Amino acid sequence: QYPQVFRDLVAWYCSVSGDVLMKEPHDRVWFSSIVSGELLFQLPFFFVAVHMIYKHGDAAAAKSQQIRYPQWFQKACLVYGSHVATTLIPINGTLLASSEMTLIQKAVTLTIYSPYWIFPLLLVWYAWEDDADNENNNARNTLNADGNRGKKD
């Protein structure tokens, strides 16, 4: 059992938001599996990602300074971001289809859940942009067929 203060907090949140996924009983195995995956894999990488963004700056600043995210981080962002954003499809679908929630409660709950797809999609964009810039730079530094550097104009 969880401490009473946490159970009271979740009960209060559910009474305000109407979040059907967090209400007792917790009998949705698929949702419990997603939450377990979040705690084991997604949450630790979240802190790695925040650290890397803080260390390297955002994509626009990094681009202007020619700073690149490490390739391992780009790949991890693509996997993490795609996975996390995809897990929200059944979650949002369940919330939207719920007959127990009012339209306002659905809007509030989806707003509360929105950082869970905005941040991952932002990481996908950072990785995609950084990778595209690397490919463009590689193309410019490659000799073309007539021996000149870069692409033909």
C-alpha cells in the first residue's frame, strides 16, 4: 500500500479532473504496464535528455554555434520520443471516449498530460534537425564527381 497522503492526493486529483485512468480500481493492465515502463525507462532518460539539452543548448542555439548532439543521444531521442508519444494514443483515446468525464474534465486532463507528448516530440525534432544538419554538412564536405567540394549549384 502507498502512504495515505499519496492516496489522498490521487483521490483529490481524480475528483477534480475526473481522470478515469487514475481512479480506483486500477484494473487496466495495459495502463499499469505503460506506467511501469515510464518509471523504469522513460523517467531516467528524461533526466539524461534534460541534462544534454542544458549542456548543449537548444537546437537553434546549437545550430548557430555548430554544436552537435552526440549520435547516441540523437538515436536515443528518436526511440524515446517516438515511443512515449505513441503510448499516449491509447491513453488519450481512453480519456476522450470516457462517458464518466465532462468535456471540461477531458480538456483539463489532456492539458495535464500534454507535456508527456510535447517534450518527447521536441526531442524527436531536435534529433531529426541535428541529423539533417550533419548530413548537409557531410554533403558539403564531400568531393563531387568533378573534384569540387560540396554540391553542384
